[in-house]
Amino acid sequence: MTDEISLEEYQKLTKRAKYGNRKVEADGLRTDRGGGATLTTSWIAGLMSKNTDALGFLPFAAIDRYVMSGQYVMQTDQHGNNIGYLLHGKPTPGSILTVAQHCIEEDKRFRGYGRDTFQELLSRAERANCRAIKVRCAADLPSNAFWLEMGFQIVRIDHRANRRNRDINVMLLDLWPTLFGELTRRNEVRG
């Protein structure tokens, strides 16, 4: 088995991608089905490249795997234009669903689009009965405030000797809170 395709097959795929089937989800969230991966992957790669300092880099093939397996959410504005995306792992019962990347175009931020995109992910996680959602975010990024506002808690800070020499906040949103955990949170709020 080979991953190579003929020029004719490639042209058919890209034609379907350009004019292919699109399913519009609630509140402007769009998921491409049936041949839409090429254009969607290219668009995601383009926004990612504009935000590499914050997001890091994923190879085109990795982005394409998320898209082909339906493990992404596209965010659109009121006119149906793509303005953001979220890539995530496979939602499976009892698992921790991992966010690989989430990005909204810079001039569209702070307008609720990120929240809408996250709400779609949360719905998918709840439908699959996932245990939690996990996010890794460089500690120096303002997006940490977004994740904390969504209910995530920092559970660990990875002090890595990585290429960017950044601390990474590892955050979880527990979807199966325990009675003990709820009592603890209530007591913390009461003081």
C-alpha cells in the first residue's frame, strides 16, 4: 500500500475539496465532509503559520490526519468565512480528550468565537463520555486566561529545556467531577 496518488486522482480530490460537500453546524461552526480536507488543511496550515510563535508547528500531513478523521472544528464568522480552528484528539469513552491547537484570527479574537469553537469541542467530549479535556499552553501566552475562563485548572507546569525555553502549563477540565472534588471547590469558594 502506498500513500502516493496519481495526478488525475489528486485533481479529482482537489476539485471535490473546492466544490465539495459542506456541513454547517450550529452557530457558524463548519466541518467539511467528503473531499474537503485539502482546502481545509491548507487554510489551517496558513493560519498556523501566521501564529507559529504561539502555536508551534505541525507538519501538513499531521494537520491533514486531524481533518481527514474529523478531529477538528472550523469556526466561521457571520458571513461564513473561516476565522479559526481547533484540532483535537479522538473522543473516546473514559479518555482524556487533548486539544492539539486552537487559533482564531487575531482581528477576530475577544468576540466569542473561541468560546463557540470550544463549546463544540465540549459537546463532542460530553457525547463521547470523555473523562476530561486537556490543553497544553505556553505559560507566557495570553491564551492561558481564555482556558482558565473556560473552567480549566492548571494541574502541572512542565519546565522543559525546549527550543523556545518556555514553561508549559498543562490544564485539565474535569468532566466527571467527584463529590469530594465538588465539596473541596465549594469550600474554597466560601473561604
